[in-house]
Amino acid sequence: MLHNPVQTKNDIVQWIRDYFKENGPSCDAVVGVSGGKDSSVTAALLAEALGKDRVIGVMMPNGIQSDIGDSQEIIKLLGIRSVTVNIADGMNGLSGAVNQGLKEAKMGELSRDSMINMPPRLRMSTLYAIAQALPNGGRVANTCNRSEDYIGYSTKFGDAAGDFSPLANLLVHEVLQIGEVLGIPEKLIKKAPSDGLSGMTDEDKIGFTYAVLDHYVLTGECEDQTTRERIDRMHRLNLHKLQLMPSFPLNR
């Protein structure tokens, strides 16, 4: 639990300003807006740090998105500019082309996990395309939090990518605290997160609650041994997502 969430919010806002001062004084911030807590809090922090006119919220439904109204609500609330890109055609075209290639090579077809991870990667490509198209250029915000990063609950080169990450060191319950300080509607910051494809919430998929995960990350305590082992295994297997790409250390 953050001892002073107001101060932490102010510190993040200043950190964002410092980042842009060094890495693009005239650039805009580009952020994917899903309508959930992480993207809503990130967008609100960006708007306070840079001003609403320098923030572009990007909505990227994959066909019909039943809760896109939540994304539209936070964009309207913050008064930021927005772009909507439906990735359905790209998703269908790419998955079809890959499946055709695999079929011709007699290598089967895309797995369910491949299909789940493809939309986040297409969305990140979309964010960078928009950032590069802006007259003053753009910097893409990563919206992952520490809890998700700890267990690797993100897509490598998808939502795990970005130019800067305001929430990377905040656990889920701390993100909620910042959201409350920013005045974000409770229905958005406490909305049950999901990948939008599996039909399950994130907590259903990972097999434990974020409250349990946050407590374990902070204290090392977990009453259920099975859950502890599951968290440890996920953390161990997904460390590669948090590390720089290894490179061969050529000695000349």
C-alpha cells in the first residue's frame, strides 16, 4: 500500500515530464486505451503531465468490442485526442496468411496461444505507426504494472513493449490508489481485466487473485503452497520478458 499516493502520483507526473524533456520535448504521447485500470490511469497521468492536447488515446477493437464505451468514457473525461483503428482485418489477414504458410510447409496451424497473442502485437504495431505519423512524432506508453510483469502476464513485443513505463513499479492495488487520486471512475479502475478473447478474467486464467500476488511480491508470504509454487514458476519462466535481448559478446 502506498503511504502517500498523492505524492507518488505527483512524482510519476514529474518523471513523465522529465522523460519527454530528454526524449522528445515536442513529441506527443501515444497510449492504447482499453478502458481498464492500467490504460486509464496511464492516460490520466499523461494528460496531467503533458496537457491533454499532447496525448493521443488509441482504441483498437478487434471487430466488435462490447465494452468500447469504457474506452470512450475515459477519453472524453480526460479531453484527449483519440484515434480508432479496428484491427480485425489485419488480424484476419495475418492469421490467414500464417496458417496458409504453415499448411503449405506441413507444420500445422496457429495455436490458441498464438491467436491470443497476435492482437496485442498488432496493437503495438498500430501504436508505433501512429506515433511515427504524428507531425511532431510520438512516444508510446507502456501500460503494464509490476504485478503483471512479475508473472509475465503480458505479450512479449505486444503490450509488454513501449518507450516508457509509468506503472512498471506499481503493484495492482497501488495502481488502484493512483486511479482514485486521479478521480477516475470506480467502474473503470475496478473493472475485472480480461484478454477479450478467452472469455475469462485475468484472475481466472492465472489461478489466483492480484491481492494474493501483490501480498506475495511485497512480503514473500503466501498461505497456499500450490499458489506459491505457481507464482514462482510463472515468474521464473517469464523473466526473459523483462530482460534485454541477449547478444553474443564478441571480443575483438
